[in-house]
Amino acid sequence: MTTNYLLQKFGPSELYVESNALFNEQNESIVSEDMNWINLTFKRFLDLFCAIGFMLVIGWWLFPIIAILIKLDSKGPVFFKQEREGIYNSRFNCYKFRSMVVNDEANVKMATKNDPRITRVGKILRKTSLDELPQILNVIYGNMSIVGPRPHILVQNDAHSQEIDGFKNRHLVKPGITGLAQARGYRGETNASNSIYFRYKLDMYYIKTWNPRLDLKIIWMTAKSIITGHENAF
């Protein structure tokens, strides 16, 4: 069974998720039956194909342009590095283009609408989701996927896990640059409890019903969302 494969590969479940009973026989449906080594290998191949292909075709010239605009607009580094939780509660550094002025609240407070910390270039980057592009590097490194539940900042991730039972079961798969929740329009600020809950339910639905075709569909949905624009992106 799929969960037995994951258990053998990664060890006891209590190392990674809050529920010690997650991998018992009654709960095997928490992850998709298609999450086997063949499909996961294909998912990794798709991640590398998309990430490396993007860097070879677009990233090599787009990254320098964005970097110059960021440096001309405000003082500070081009990239913003932030520690987040990945698969099985592991920690990794998530990369983004810096879209705010350098501030002490970056690791504890998410951006809000009309946030004064956001720079002029940062507003454009956030509206178009270009600020997320450096996570392509995270995909190549292997601590993120193109598609998966979005990783939250640590303080909010811990707070949500206290509010929603099983919230960290989202970490059964790698976090993604985009996910089902984002493709469905749940982007931006996460202060509203119902918004967090709906994102969590969509993430768990993704994990439970995952197959390679679903990733391709979410990538297409995300592309359409970016092209048409979304009011929650700021």
C-alpha cells in the first residue's frame, strides 16, 4: 500500500506529523493510492523538466532584469530568504524576490492589502506572482515541488496547527510554488479563519486525490489565474 511505502521510506510517522495514528490501516485513504514510487518519480521528473527548462529559456534573462529593478527601487538584497516547513515538518530556506523594504516584521507578519512595507516594484512582482519565481531554485534543490500545498511562515503555520486539527498533515507532500488552493483563488492574506480552513481542505483533497494529471491541471489553472489577475494577490 502507498502509506506502507512512505512509512518504510521515511520511518515512524510521529517524526513528521502530529497524529501518531496517521499510518494505521484505517487511515490509509489520507493520501492518494497513486502516490507510489513510479508516479512520484514522474512528479520529480516533471519538476526538474519545468524548473530547468524555465531557467534555460526565460530565467537566465528575466532574473537579472528583475534584480536590477529591485536594486534601483530600494535598498537591500535582491532575494528574500525565509525559513519554512517542508515535507514531514523538515525546515528549509524558501527563496523569493524581495518585494518589501527591509523590515524586522518580515518573518512574523504576512503582507496585507496596502501594506506600507511593499515597494513600488514589489507591488508589480506580487500582483503578477513574479516574486515567487526564485522558488524554482527550491524545486531544483528538491525541497519544493512545482505543485503542492503552499508553505506558510513558521509562526502562522504553528498558529494554524493549533486552530485546525491535523493541519500539519499538509506536510505529507512537498510544498509547492502553486497548489489547488491558489489555483482556486485562495491567495494573499490568511487572517480570516474560514480562508485558512478552506485552503487546508483543498490541500488535503489534493493529497488524497493526487495523480500526475492533477498537477498538470493545477499548473494550467494557475497560469490562467495569473494572466487574468486576481484581487487577492498583493
